[in-house]
Amino acid sequence: IELFGNWTLDDARDWHRIGVRQAIYHRGRDAQASGQQWGEADLARMKALSDIGLELSITGGITPADLPLFKEIRVKAFIAGRALAGAANPAQVAGDFHAQIDSIWGGKRA
């Protein structure tokens, strides 16, 4: 399920109760373009979703430097489009993602 628009944690509990186990948490391009960072409100909502039992795919302007913010969240995947497509050296950025993931989550990959 991709989370954007109007939803509540009660909605998320209902989704989990009927079998949803993964959600995509998306920070919109407009929010990123306006300078909005991954803030405490986003992180608190993601942590609450994790506590419900949902694994999250996180997207929306993710960079390797952002990954430590998500340490306490049940991350299934990071969807990194612009960070790779807009990079002068996409292979280096991909390597940076892998290094951060290994550093934070102990090298465990699906």
C-alpha cells in the first residue's frame, strides 16, 4: 500500500489486521523541492507504522546521508530514484547506499 494523502494510524491498524504487511512511505517531490527534510513528524509516523507491524519502503529524495534517520524503523527497502539518476557517478552513490545500509543494519539484505 502506498501511503499519501489522508490516512490515520487506525487505518494502518485495519490494513495490518486484514493482512497488509508492507507499505510505501512517500515524501512528495514538491515537499523535497520546497526544502522539506525528513522531519520528526515523518519519523514518528514511520516508527508508529513499524510498531503496528508494517515493514516500510521509503522513498522521496532519499540520499545515503539520510539513512541513519531510519535506524529505528522496520525498513524493507529504500527507493532511490533521483539520488541515482541525477548523480554524476551513480555507481558511487549506489555503493554509498550499500555502505550505509551495511553500517546501520549490519549487512543484512533480503
